[in-house]
Amino acid sequence: MTGVTPTLVVHGGAGSPRDGQVDDQPAHHGALAAALQAGAAVLDAGGSALDAAEAAVRSLEDCPLFNAGRGSVLTSEGRVEMDAAIMDGATRNAGACAHITGIRHPVSLARCVMEATPHVLLVGPDAEALGRAQGLEVEDPDWFVVGGRRATAGEHGTVGAVALDAGGRLAAATSTGGVRGQLPGRVGDTPQIGSGTFADDNVAVSCTGTGEQFIRRVAAHEVAALVHHAGLPLAEAAARAVAGLDGGLIALGRDGSVAMPFNTALMYRGRAAGGATRTAIWHDEGERHA
């Protein structure tokens, strides 16, 4: 595929702050920009969409401002239980993990599931054992708990990335700490391929919001289906897929088109393409150049 501009889009969750405010907005913009830079560096070096999406999400997992990795919210029993997924649009290969408590980068564990096993989803201690065997970084469960469990994006601040590389390949990755106070063992949309994460050769999608709603709608795949089967432009397909849901999504087409609809007060988001990096938080906000 010729004439492709490598493109990366990220999100840091959608929600509605109780007081309508976000503390330290510059820090959120900076964290989004750092994730974009991490992924864009991969694309600029000729790397794959899959590597770029993983790199961007790893950066967001390490940022305590977002509900994924370090910064995850706690279950009703005061534990961190993280989920993640990754999908290669060119091959439809996918990997996911759930109930993760000690692997520093759940998105990388999801990739291990995809590449080192014949399975799509592994959960709990057995999934973590795979990560350890594959040499992934491990942290004490307390490392993921940041004081205050600040939830400026509401109760669901999932992070994600979608990427398009110079070869025209697409990929999606998503990571989350779940919902504050969720029942132990709950699994949301993030690691369920087609619900919170999906990529094929037409579109890549990563969702954020009330996971049960996205599961029932199979929202991520709905975007791809509307593009492929109904012939809708990406923006219209994404808007239809998220209509009526509590949250939002980011979507990237193989032609470089981008859609970032959301129905909450805000969605942390950004894009990098052609050497330009831009981030935004609120509706109708001019994207900031980073």
C-alpha cells in the first residue's frame, strides 16, 4: 500500500467528573503527548502498527493519572484487577488477559498470549505465570495503587491506542483497571475482542466507558461492520456504534481517517501523524499541539 501516512491515535478514558473539573490538565496533556511520542517513534522508524500501539499503551499504563496499570482503581475488596487486549488487523490475531495483579504492563502480557499460546484470552495467576515465563516486568500489587485513587475521568478511565503503519497495517490495544468498586472477578469490555478492542484490514478501534454497555453492543466490532458491510464513512460508523452508550471510542481507518466520538463530558485523546502531535480533553476543544 503506497502513500500511507503512519498515524497513531490514543485515549486515556472517557467520563464525567463529579465537579465538572479536571485537576492538572497540563499533566494529562503531557501524558497523552508522551504516549503519542512513544508510539510515533516506532512508526517513524518503520516499525509495525502492532508495536506502536503496544508502546503507546505501555506509556499510559505507567502514568498514574489514568485507570490502567499504575493508577488502576480498586475492586470492592480493595484490590487491583487489570485487563488488557491487543489485536493485529492484518492477521486478525489477538491476545487478551484479565484479573492481572502483578504484571507491570498488561498490554504486553496480552501480546504474549497472542504470540506465545494458541489462545486469545488467559486470566488470573495462570496468565501471570505466562508473563513471568516470558520475562515481563513484575511489580508488587501495592505498586499499582496510587494514593487517593483519583477518578477525574469518572469511574471508567480505560486507556487505548490504534495505529496505522507505513505498510497500511492496522492494530488496536486497550488496557484498564476496570470500574471502581467492581465485584472481584468482573471482566469488562476491554479484553473481550469485538467489544472493547478490535482491528481488521479496514479499521482499528479501542473503546472506553461503561464496559457492560459496550459488551452488549459489541461496539468495537460494530464500527468495523458498519464500515465494511454498510459502506459508511468511519466518522458516521463510529458515531452510530457509540450512540447511547456511556463512554467513547477511538477509531482509525486504513485511509488514515480518524474518529473520536464520546458521549461523556470529556475524553482524554490525541493523535500523531505527519510529524504533528495533538491532544484534547473536552468537547469542542481545539487540539493542542505538543
